[in-house]
Amino acid sequence: MATVSCRISLADLCISAALLLAATRVQAQTTVLRIDPHQTDAAIRMVHGPHIALYDHQATQAAPPRLLLFLAGTRARTESSLGLDTAFSQWGFHAISLDYENNVVAVSCAHSADISCFDRYRQTIITGAAGSEKIQVDPANSILNRFDKLLVYLVKHDPTGGWDDFVANGKPIWSRIVVAGHSQGSGHAAYLGKMFAVDRVLMFSGPQDYLDDLHEPAPWQSRPSATPASRIFAFLNLKDEFNEQHQIANCSVLMNLSSEQAKQETAMVAPGETIQGSPRILVNDIATKDHHNSTLLPEFENVWKYMATADVH
């Protein structure tokens, strides 16, 4: 990675020792900003590290304004999706990987006698609402507040970065935002898609919201969605230790698919190969010791691009 370069204002950006904001370059044109969450709101704490925001200024000029919001899996840092975020930036997206409260694994609800356990777990992390016995997150440290405050911060501190295309009156313009996540983050992405009419939802290696003792997906996934089901995509691994069949069952409910429709919408994919038809559940069987994280391997850039650009209605 290149040495730190400051493009904006010396006062705002060149305080790398305190991790306030640092601008670096990956690939040829991608600008990467690392922002301490506490700097966006005094009530927000850093969980694992800085938020990451990036874009390729030249690529964004040639594309309609779209922002990728990526939510990492349990205990993962924002850096875990840097390869994917960078690929999206080269396709003309702005991208954000958000540091958030992700230390409690989603499958902690799998054997709960309370069928609302997954629902309350995700609502607490996303909105800060009280009610989950699995995790405590106050409203200031919720995903929504973290994202709101980061966007406002970027508009102010990176005025030429184009972030104002995604904010109106201090709130995200969800119709221009692709919400994505890996593992735990995939379920948060789907939950946000229920709440807001986003551009599309991209789920990697999840969701895991399956009630094992009842042998059925958590019921929140069948609620009416602000985002059309046709705009929801998933990328899974055949040997995922979190159970690929449970993940497909969850995706089927989120996508309003019958069992037969789910089979038709599911396709095996491989690195570099063109994806045939218009499937929304993509599955790989790559030779790896880490099946759960295989969906973030750079070999699958062809799959990521399909998920980001496939025709939707």
C-alpha cells in the first residue's frame, strides 16, 4: 500500500497518529479514507478499528451515484472486505465498510425457545432498541447512527468526494445504496432491506437466522419488505460450516421463493466463469480450508460484479 497522502485539508486529514482520517491509495485511482468512529460522534466508540470509506474519482464520474455499505461478520474488522470494496470502487461505486458492534455471533439465537430472538438481536444492533438478551447496543452505537454520522462527516471533511450524493437532511438516500454483508453482516443487510427501499441487498455466507429446534427460518425474514425481493442476492459455499441448506432456506423466505423456485434460482458458480441465466442464489464449491470466508476471495470478482449489476425490477 502506498504511503499516506493528504488530498483534502491538512487540518482535517493529516492526523494519522490519532487515526482521525487518513487517505491512502490502493490500485491505481482508489482513494481510501480511514475514520475513527469517535470523531463522527462523541458518543460512538471504536469496536475493532476505523471505518473505511473509498472511491475511484474517475470511475464515479462515469457512473450513476451508488454507494456500497458493507457490514463485516462476527468480530471481523472493516479491513476484511477491502478487496471487495476496492473492486466496487473501480466499477464506479463509493464504498463504506462500517465498524460496528459485531462481537456476539448471530447463531447464538439458533436454539432459543423465543422465535423473536433473531429479530430482537438484529433490531438492537441496527437501531439500538432495547429488548435483546443476547446483546446490548445503545442508539448512539447502532449501525444506523454510525452510518448517519459517518456520511455527514464525509460530506463535511471530504467535500470533493461526492458523498453528498448519498445524504439528504442528514440521513442516507437509501435508494442509491447497496447494502451488503458477510455472515452476521449478511443478516443485518437483509434486515436493513426490510426497513428501507435500498438499491439492492447482497448477502455473503448467510444469513444464519434459522431456528434449529423448529427446523424453520426465523419469522422476521417473511415480513413485508421495503426492498423488492427481486433486488436481493446471495453468495454461499456448498460446505459452509453454518449449513448451506439453512442459508438457502433463509434466502428463499427473504426472496419470496417456493422450494421449487429456490432450486431454479440457485446456480453453482466458479472463478472467472460467466454466470448463465439470472439466478439470485449463487453457490461455490471452491477447494479451500475456509469455506465460510470463500465468498470474499478475490477470485470471485466475477460473482460480485454479477450481483452488483444483474438486471433487477
